Amino acid sequence: MSHPLFDIRGRTALVTGAGRGIGLALARGLAEAGCTVVLNGRDAGRLTDAAARLPGEIHTAVFDVTDGPSVKAGIADVEQRVGPLDILVNNAGMQLRAPLTEFTDSDWHRILDTNLTSAFLVGREAARYMTARGHGKIVNICSLQSEVVRPGIAPYAATKGALKMLTKGMCADWGPYGVQVNGLGPGYIETELTQPLVDDEEFSAWVRRRTPAGRWGTTEDLVGGLLFLASPAADFVGGQVLYVDGGMTSVL
């Protein structure tokens, strides 16, 4: 029998960018824990396919997390159609790699909108409802790059560093209304998006050598941290980022 502090059965959770990869794995974890889960993304077909592979009560919500009016309508629809949101996972994100002097204006704005502005927009709308009810959990998916960076990904690291501080700011504003906001910081995780890096023998060897755990992370490695932050066990945890990186941020 699991400890009641970790019981989130019956809660309603929304996961953005949930059609594949980390988002889908986190949605699966929440579903297996007994939550009603809403998968968000822009590709209706992909979301429908993903929903069919998950257990329990799964819904989909197609809206663009980078567009304010779309987010406002989307969250209102979820609240009305599925039920009051208890848990929000701001997972939508993207990566663009290029030397900083060659990084284009349009790519800068695109990565900023997808990784940072989306969490502000979706978090703000969800929090309107959560703060009025006096409870809620928001988990922003940060990154190892919220703390450290490699060449070629400065804009990505800038968005993830800012997301860490947005997490703390949300905690400051919404904590008094019973909403806990925290971050989950994945390290190097093997997904379809990182597969080219996994397949690069030199890079993979560097990751294994650099990580005390000696391996790439899996999407399943992230689920436990999310379930903790989404549960009553974390009711007095606010504005923190839990790094799930095999220890990489701790060593030189």
C-alpha cells in the first residue's frame, strides 16, 4: 500500500506537448497514478494516437500554447469539458542548435515563445482557476540547461534559465493562494528528439563519462519526480527545481 501523501487518484491533470517523448511519458505516469489526464498539442492526430496508448480516462485538447487567446479558450474548454484542473505540467518545448552569431532573429523568438512564453500563458490561465479554488500544482519542465550550458545552445539555455526564475515568480505570486509551483529539470534523456545525440558515439561517451550515474536517462526516470511534485507530499515545496540528471549538475 502506497503512502497516502502520494495519492493523486481522481485528480485532473493537463500536460502540454504531450504527443510524444517526455510529455507523453509524464502523462502516462499521471494516468497510471489514477489521474484523469488531458493531452495538449497542436497535432490532433498525434494526440489521438497517444491517448489510445494510455490507460484510464484520457482526453485531448488541441490548442497553440504560444498564442494567448488560443490558450485562454483552451483552458476554459478543459475546465468545462473535463473538469477543474488540479495539476498542470508545462512541458511544451523545442531545441534549435546553431552558433550564437548565426542564430536568426526568427529562431530566437520561436524558441522563446515555445519554451518560455507558453509556460507563462498556460500557467496564467490555469492559475486563474486554481487560485480561485485555493489549491493546485504547477510543474514547469526546466532542464539541466537551467543551470549549465554547452556551446551552440545558448538561446535554449536562456529560455530554460528564465523558466527556472518564472517558476520562482509563480511561486511568489500564487503560493499564498494554495498553489504550489515547482520545476522538474531533466538531464540528458533518451527520446526520439535526442536520438541523433544518443547515436553519436563520441557525444554519448561524453554523457556517460560526465554523469555520475554513468548512463543516459530514460523518460521513465522523470516520472517519480513529477508524481512527488504533483502530490500532497509536496504541499510545502515551492519554487524549487528538482534536477533529474543522474547527478550531472553536481560534478565538474
